[in-house]
Amino acid sequence: MLIKQVNTLCLIGFLSLVNPAWGGESVAPARHFDPASGFVDLGLTGKQVGDVKNVYKVPVILETIPSNATINMKFVVLTSSICPASYSPTEVFLNGESIHDIDFREMNDGSKQNINIPLPEKFLKIGPNMIKIISGQCNEGLDSMQFNGVSMSIDKSSS
């Protein structure tokens, strides 16, 4: 019995290395940010985080470092973790640096959310940048959301 469990764990580990979908991670196609338009759709509309996939990565290519850049996330809450002590929030990372936490515990299932997340210039770089979204969790389950739109934009009025 123990050998069967070890073999199963080894197979899952191997599959997560050769196919990121087994590890609950998905990488979107790279997006090019056009500073002239000041906007790029990050291609996550209709995607769901927290049920099957709990990590989404979106590569964004920058020709220049934009000032006043933000990520706008529009989503519907599907489920929220309710553990008061063991909860860790949904996190948004930019190039490996945590830039925002989203606490689902006070959101209702089915509610629509619209969150603007400032992108600190000190973490942006010319060339490829990686935006990563990791769903919150606790020992009772995962935060789960379906994206209605995720974009990166700059506020041209304050430039």
C-alpha cells in the first residue's frame, strides 16, 4: 500500500514538472504594452483562478517603464475561504515581488469586484515582466474567482 502511495505521489510530481496544468498553474501568452495607447488586455477574461488552476502568470513586455501604471481586475467571486486563523489572501506579484493582497473573507459569493492595483515603478523593468496571481487559501478551501477582464493601463492625465 505504501509503495502504491509513493508511486502515485511521484507520478503527480513528475506530471507537475512536465505539464504545469497538473500543478494548478497556467501561463498566458505574452502581452506587449503599447505606451502610446496606454492599455493592454492581459487575456484572462473568462479564466477562473482557485478551482482547478490556483496560479496564473501573465508575461508583459515593456519598451519603456510607464509611470502611474495599474492593473485593473474585474471578477466575480465564486467561493471564498472562511478560515479566520489559517487564511492566506489572494496575492498579486510583479516580477516576484508581492504588490497586493485581496482578502476574500468579506466578499460574498457571486459578488462582482473591480480592483485597481498600482504597479510600483521600482519593480518594473524594460523587457519581459511577470505578473502572477495566486489564489488565497486555508485548510477549508481556496478563494475562487472568474475574471471578467484584467488589463494594464497608465493614467495619462497625471503624467
